[in-house]
Amino acid sequence: MILSLLIIVVFIFSIDIITQFYTWQSRIHIGRWNNINIWQNKISKKSLKWLKNTPIIRITDNRRLIFIDFLKGNYKRKSLQHWQEASLVLGLTEAYELNKEEAFKKQITAYIKSNIDISGNWKKTSKEIDGVILAYAILNISWIDHKINKPAYDTIYQLIQKSIGEGGTVYYRKSMQDYRYVDTIGFICPFLVLYGVKFKKQEAIDLAVHQIKEFNKYAMLEEHFIPCHTYNIKTNLPIGLFGWGRGLGWYAIGLIDAWNVLPNDSLDKLNLTKDVISFAKMALKYQNENGSWNWLVTSKESRADSSTTATLAWFLINAAKIKEIRSECKLAKEKALTFLMKVTRRDGAIDFSQGDTKGIGVYSQNFDVLPFTQGFVLRTSCFKSI
């Protein structure tokens, strides 16, 4: 009996020790990349591997007695995986467009087949808004016939429609219907605009633009154009931190990907261009000398976050299409990639991304690898600059 208990105790503690040892040894010789092409090839291979078998993202910061979190169901959440996989698809798609390597196309095609059946429907339908960005990543692929998969896209559009609440904007969770999160802009707006353009559904585009404009109205720090985490639609008051780094990243993805898809002669694009310029100027102001952005961008004392850096770099290289901010944006993107090379492990995994947010005002202090970051680093590094 005593021996059995001892074996159990050793097993429980060995999980913690092995996990921490793996992280420690993975960081040996981190950042020793001097050639961007070799580095890009390495992060591409890691992205391919992860799309096939995506690492589980922890929802807990706890590093001791992890076994208890497993038992309580506090270790992982399926919805977190959607935006990890979506980012990898986006990154590998951009890599394929640059290099035309068949391995990328093959892996992405296999991934799609594992999620969408031959009738064009999801094999397992997402019930959370987090899953919308995965539909966007697939809809964003240029070489597939999207008419075949339209039933899957229609299902996602219906999910969004069912999540429209007061004020005609989309809520993030049924349990939090009085709040409008910055995350939601990144999750839904690119899909809505691309879906609207491809399938000639103007109301989808209108919803995306409305979601962004309402957020700008109630959750931006006035003339500074720094987004808050969320706002309450009953009081129209912002709630949570202004300047949370990955929150800026979510806003950046939602704004720039939606803006990219809109026709150049669109009035919506003209209006959103003003927001792109304002957000770009704000982001440029808070970039660190080493090219990074911090997890709380307005605080120099907070630590650098690779996920913030990756998403803002993506935003800025696309914002460089606007002549008046082109040179600053391109330089900032290059500085960001230099930083990201320095936090890349020897196996090609980008390190030091902030962990999952626990709730409004409760932010992770765990910084580790994140497939979401990996995908956006690959997407940015493979982007054909103007």
C-alpha cells in the first residue's frame, strides 16, 4: 500500500519536473539565428509539424501539481485550439504563396479534409466564436474551390448571426452577452468581410464594419487609439486594461485583414483606412528598441510578448501599402522579425508568448511557445512586401 502511494506521488511530481526540464533545455542556445532564410525554413518545418499535431495550449499558469489541473479539467480547452490551428493555416498558406513548396499545400489540404467532409460540411461544427477565424483561414486559401465548402462557411455565418446581441454587435460568449471583447474583432471581422465579398453578401460586410466602429466608439482610449479589453453595452464603459498586447493583436488582425479584402473603391475601405493609419501610428510609438512590443504595451516594465510582436508586425507590413506611413511600417516590421529570430528555439519554435487570458483583467504571466504566434511569424516573414 505504502509502495503504491509512493509510486503515485513520484508519478505526479515527475510530470512537473519533466515539463519544466523540457522548457529549460529547449531554451539552450535560443536565438542563434544569423540567416533569415535558414530561420524561415526552420519555423516553416515546425509549423508543418504542428498543423499535423498541434500542441495543447494550457489554460492554467500553474506549474506545480499539474496532474490536479488535468483531473479538474483546468488544463486545456478545445476552443483555444481553433485559433492556434487557424494561425498555422494562415502562415503556411502565405509560405506556399511565396515558395510554392508542395509540402505546404499537401499538409493544408490534408488538414482541410480532416475538418470538412466531401459534402462541404464541418465534420465537427464549432459552437464558439473562436472557431470563426479557422473558417477564415480556410476561406483565405487561393487554390481551393470555395463553392464546395460553402455549407461549412454558411454554418459559421449562421453561428455569428445567432451571436448578435444588443446594439447589433456580436458577443463572445452566451454567458457574457453584455460585453464586447476586442478578441471578437479578430475572430469574426476578417471572415465576415471575405465571406461577404466572395459570396456577394453585403450584410456580412456591414456587420464587420459595424463591430469595429462600435468598438472604436466605446473601447478606445480617446485620441491615443489604444484599445481596451472590452466594453459593457449597458453602460458603454470600457472594462479591463487599455494596451493589453494580444488585445492589440486581435484588433490588428480584425482591422487589417478586413481592410485588405475590401475593394479599393469601397466607402468602407476609405473609412477604415483612417483607423489603419491611427492604429499604425499608435503601434509604432510603443515598439521597443529591440523590435518587440510588451504584453502591456504602455508599460516599459512589463515583459516582451512574442504574440503581440508577431501580430503587430503583420499589421504594419500590410499597413505599409499606405504611402504616408510606408517607410516607418516597413522598418518596424524588420525590427520585429529581428527580435523574433532572437527568441526562436533551436528547433524552430518561437518562444515567450503570453499564455491564455483567464478573464477580464486577469492576464497570464506564463510566457512560452504558442502555435498562434508561430503562424503569424511565418505569415509575416513570407509576406511579399511592396
